Amino acid sequence: MLRFFHTEKANDKNYTLLMNDLHQTAQELRDAYCNLGNAVEPDLIDCYIYELNSVQMRYKFLLASIKRYETKEDSYAKNPLEVSES
């Protein structure tokens, strides 16, 4: 992906917020996998599985939100993180 195609969106505060959240969630996903790989107690394994599922769902949501925002198919008026009333 070439950066100059996204200069308009790169200056958009909401798009930047979504991208930052996606990068942070990707790091949390890597951390969750690492923690799960190092866990030996059954309770910790269960905890990290729940955490991993939660972070995966958040990652999928953010990725879908960014895709909708990029294609302008979303129905968000001002902020892509707000729920639309329509």
C-alpha cells in the first residue's frame, strides 16, 4: 500500500485514532499469544484464552471499522466510533 494514496485519511483525526487503536490491539494480541504460550497452570491458561478471544474480537471490529471508513460505506456522521442511530 502506497502512503500517498491515503494522505487525505492520514490527516483525519478519527482515521488516525482507529489506526492507533488497531496497532495497539495488534500488540495486545501478540502479548496474549505469548502469555498463553508461557502459561502452565490451568487457571492461567483459561484466563489467557478468554483474553485472547476478547482481543481477537476487538481486532476484528477495528479492522472492519477501518475498512468501512476507507470505502465510505459506513453510516457514521462524524466519528466512526459512535453508533449510528439509523
